[in-house]
Amino acid sequence: MEHGCDRSFYCNFKFKFLKIDFTTNSTLNCHAAKPHAVDFGWLSDNRGNLFNTDISIKEREMMLLNQRNSSCEQNCWHIEDKGGDSPRIWQGGEEKTHTIVHTNPEIIDLTIGRNCNLTCTYCCKEYSTSWLRDVINNGEYLYTNADSDLLDRNTVSLREQISLKVKQNEVVSSEKYKLLFNEIVTLSPMLEELIITGGDPFINNELGELIKKLKMKPSSKIIIYTGLGFSFARFKKYISMFNDNISSMISLRISADGIGKHLEFNRYGIKWDEFVKKIDYLKEQNIDFEFQTTLSNLSVFGFADFYKKFSDYGIRLTFAYTPRMMSIYVMDNESKNRIKDEIEFMPDDIKNRIISSISPEPSETQRIQIKEFLEQFISRREDLSLDIFPNSFLKWVGI
């Protein structure tokens, strides 16, 4: 796709979406955009206006003038330059729904903390304290020709090491946390959706306090992402907090992509039996839930069985695009044909998205890097085995 003047550079997410990250004190005016550090001095004088910072106003103005802004380069413009479907396109961002630059958010996506007991294969230290501990305790993962993304995943700063020693109550007592927390409460009456992610929000002790203080409309939704990687007692405690008024607004999005050993490998830290027990409890308590599935070249091998078991509850399908070595197409042709056969029974929209996504050819660097990852990943986890993967894939990888 060319950069010509007939091309659209508008995205309605800039006008309705705000991501707030408590762990980095940053915001994103689209989940695929680059983050901006919060100016707490400005915010203390402009409370209730976090959605209308100078940079957000400027970027909306540029979009209304159909000008290309830099915060969308990484995850949208460069994909569209090659003719691909970017997050802007598959989320309907092209539709021109807003024309006023000073506006209120309809969706807030909150990263409430990075505490998480799981080390999902495609995840990293930024979103999981278990991944952070792995890198600190066992050393960096080493790769051939590592790009900046892989290096960022492995480089642990002194600040990150210290962060593991800071207790949750110390974080929430800080003035910066209070400012951001109050901003969400202030903006909550305007929201259609509040999306809460982590880490795992259920491990954060402030989840209940936040939900109690929200002033959202009864028609609004509170969507909580979780990998269910925590004790059953804690799970029951939180579910019991969702009273009749709140429970109708709550919907859980459960991160999963396989069953049995496939789940235990790609969502390392939870056992299959525990996972099923929690799903059964949600059904007993009539809590709304669906599954958030992120397919990579490692998780796609277990997806057909997962779909057969859980598709009735709803599956939101996305694809891992970082790290690049875990892109779904990084595998041998025999494995690709096997996957095509396994998903033949699925609806055309899902089947065609997967087939299209596995079509590109992987690079030699990607093949080498996924080999290096698998060898290091299982060497640090004695209860894992690579026998869940097809022989052709392991032979192609070189293991």
C-alpha cells in the first residue's frame, strides 16, 4: 500500500480509547500505539483530562487532516504499507466516527499491575513478574541475531529488580498511583467499557477496591482478563465480591489456547485440572466469560482440541506478532498442512484467518531463534516436554 494522498490515516480509536498502565506510569491513545509518559505535574492541575493531553489532541488533529502520525508506525502504518491488515483495519478504525478533538473516552484499558504467576510462552517480563523472576534468577535468554524486541525482553534494569521487592500497599499509597486511580473513577461514568488487564488482575489486591468505587452506567461492561493462575480460594473470594448489580456488568476474558499438556506448556504455571475446576465454578455462579486466544507457532498445535471443547463459550482470536520468532507461520510446511487439516471443521472466518496467517515463509533467523527459545525454556522447567509438538516441527527446528 502506497503513501499516496488517497490513503486514509484516520483511526477512531484515537478518539475513544485510552490505555493506562500503572506499572510504567504511561498512557496509550490506542492499544497499538506507542506509549506516552504521564506528566503528573500537568495532571495534578488538569484532573479529569488525562484523555485530552497535548499529544493526544495533536494526534487527533493530524488524523482529521489525514496526516500520518508517528505513534502508529510500529503496529499499523508499516503493516498497511505492505498491504497487510493492521489492528486499525481489523478493529474497524477506518470508520470516521468522531470529528471533535477534545472528547471523552468510551473505553479505558487498564494495566493494573504486572503480578502474574504464569510464564506464557509469548509473554515477557513487562507483563509477568514470573517472567521477570525467571530472567533475574536464571539469566538472560540468549539468541542468535537478536532484534531489539528480544533484547528488551531479556535486559533487566535495576528499577525492575527493585520493583519485585516493593509491596503492593507501598505502590498504592504513592501520589502517582492515587492520581491515576482517581482519574479512572472520575472518567468511569462516561465509559462503555473498562478493560482490566495485568499481569493477572485477580492477583492485585486493589481490584476489589477499584470495582467498588466505579460509577459506571448499568449498561456498561467491566471486562477482566485472567489466566486463572492463582489459588481457588482467592478466585472464590473475588467472585463473591461481584454482587447482583456488579455481576451483570462483569465479563471475564480467559487467556487460553489449548487443553491438557498444551495448556500447561504454553500457559506455564497452571495445571489443567485446576483450570477446569475454575471454569466449572464460573458456570455454577453464572459469571459471564469467554476465551481470549492468542495463537503463536507454539500454541496453534493444540488449538483444534481447545476449539472443540470451548467454542460454545466464545473465543476471541488474535495472533502473536511479538516476539517475531513466535509468529504463527514460523514452522515447517508439513506442520502447516497438518494444521490446515485439523481446522477444516471450523467456521470459514476462523479457518481462513489461520490459513492466511500461517502462509508466509519464515526466515532462517526465526527458525534458529525458536529453537534457542524452546531449549532454554524447557531447561528451566523440569516438568515440561517437547513431545506435544509434531515430529516434523521439532526436526525442522533442529531439536
